[in-house]
Amino acid sequence: MAKPCRKGSLPYNDPHNLGATGATGTEGANAISTEADLIIGIGTRYSDFTTASKTAFQNKNVKFININITEFDAQKHSALALTGDAKVILEELTENLKSYKVDEAYKKRVADYNKSWDEKVALAYQAENNAIPSQAEVIGAVNTFSDANDVVLCASGSAPGDLHKLWRTRNSKGFHLEYGYSCMGYEISGGLGAKMACPDREIYIILGDGGYLMMPSEIITSLQERYKITIILIDNNGFASIGGLSKSIGSEGWGTKYSYRNEETGKLEGENLPVDLALNAQSLGAKVYKTTNIASFNEALKNAKNEDRTTVIYIETVPERKMAGYGHAWWDVPIAEVSESESVQKARENYDVQRKKQRWFFKGKQSIITKH
């Protein structure tokens, strides 16, 4: 039985909390999910990320109990479907499971995973005093400074993956992550909605330069309606998320940098484009703090909290360093079957191996796909 939970359903330091599962999940959550003989899915759609592209549950005898208000999702993975209100169903299950306990060794293993992952988070948060900080250090600064009642909001790019792994949740409504469809441009408007719903909370919107360029205009709406939000604008000179994914499958991050194109090679490998996103935000009416390191960023966080209008804290980061990334579970990203690139060829070999681990669950039996 596994308990890798939704962010906010348990405080980050609860010893039962293993964090997220799947492609952007933690080491412990994915290890326990792989071995579990029973999965109780509460409100989950068993999406591609959550299930590590159908490779997450490898126990040959695994069974599922799905609690969901939607009958379609309750039936997934040939589960025992409990369709209805989660709170009511859990109360009934709890009443019937009073005498059940896991053994002490299992309980300790889960608690150890919780502790060891938090130690990794602490290391990722630690500022290294480099000329340009990492995204993990920026997230750590916001998490450390913010109050438990505050809300962090994000939607697209590389930040959701890092937040999924690294953000220490302390409040059931403090973590708002639109990660189902990576809706670029949602962040500022979504943050405005969160502030309208909870005007007594500080709303911290974390987004990259790619997401910001999709729809910065909602800064104007926030000023017009007099709702103050704080935007953490992380500039890594391109699309770091898709660039990192491209590199992970051997494709070298083609076309993902905001750089001049080299006319001889055709690659985006020239100097960075002379775009000043901080000045752009200022032109839209926001109060802007342009920071250069974690020390100045921390000072800007203090100042931003005292502002009465929408505030943008701009900081440049190095995309590849200390990003939480992937690695504890697989994600089915198709790779070219034929390529002259040696890195792509190696990535394809690993892709074929991983696809053989995919499992499909049918009523009365389970099927392991071994050939495509």
C-alpha cells in the first residue's frame, strides 16, 4: 500500500508524505509505487506523468481501489471503483480499517524516504554564491521567505517540475500548479484569480521568460482591479524545459534559446537577444525589482511584501545547474527510430527498453506490453 500524495494533502514533513509520483516525482514515491500491492487512488486521473507512462506499478499482483466523483476515472486500471464524494468514502473506509496497520519496517522505510528527500531539497535550496543562481535556489528563497498561508502558483516550463519535487507545502491550499496541459500564459491571470479568491494571502507567481512572453498583459488587469500579486520572473534566455527534454533524448536542445541565429550553421548559438523583460514589466505599470543574485533577490522579496501594487521580481538563472529534472521515473517521449546522431541512437535504445515495462490493466487480468 503506498501513500505518495498530492501536494498540499499532507504537510511536507509528515512522515507519511512521499511527495509526487511519476516523471516529476520523488525517489521514495516512485520506489514505493513500483512495489506496492495496493494503490488507493483518490481523485486521480492516472495521467501520463502520474503513472510514469504506464510503468509506475510493477508489482505483478497489484490491485487498485479508485475513489472518484467521476465514474470514468474511478474505473481506470480495472480498479474496484468507488464513485462518490472522497471525504464520505474515506470516512467509511477508515471506520472499517481501524485495526489495520503496516509493519514497523515498512513504516520506517517510508519515513526514511521522507527525510532523505527533504535533505536533498535543503541542498537544492542552498545558495552557492555563483554569479548567476540556479532556479532551485530561487524557488528555495521564495519557499523560505513565504508564510505558510501564502500561495505559490505556476503552470508551464521547467519550474513546475522543480516545484513538484522541491516545494515544501505547509498549507492545503498553498500550492496551485496547473500541470495537466502546461498552459503557457495562464500564470499571471491564474494568480490574479487566486488573489481575488483569497485577498488576505500573498500570491507568488513563478514563471519563466517563455511563459511571461505569452501573456504579460494581465499585469494591467491586476492594476486596474487593484489586486496586488507578486511575480517571480525567472529569465534563462529561452525555453529551458523543452530544451532540457530535448537534450535528455539526445536532440541537443534545438531552437530553444533566445539567441541570434548563426548564419553559417543555422543554429541559435549567437549572443543572447537584447530583450529587457524587467523594463517590459515596468512599462505595463508593475513595480519592478531587477535582482542579480540570491542576496538581492531576498531583499526584493522583503520589499515586495510591503508593496500595494503588482510587483515583479526579475532574476536571471542558469537553466542546467541544480534543476530537479527527471530521473526517478520514465516519461514516454517518442524518439526518432532512424538518426545519424549517436546520442539520439543511444536514447532510442533506452526508449525501447523502457517501453517494454509498460503495463495495461484489464478486467480480470493484467497485460505487460513487450513488443510495439
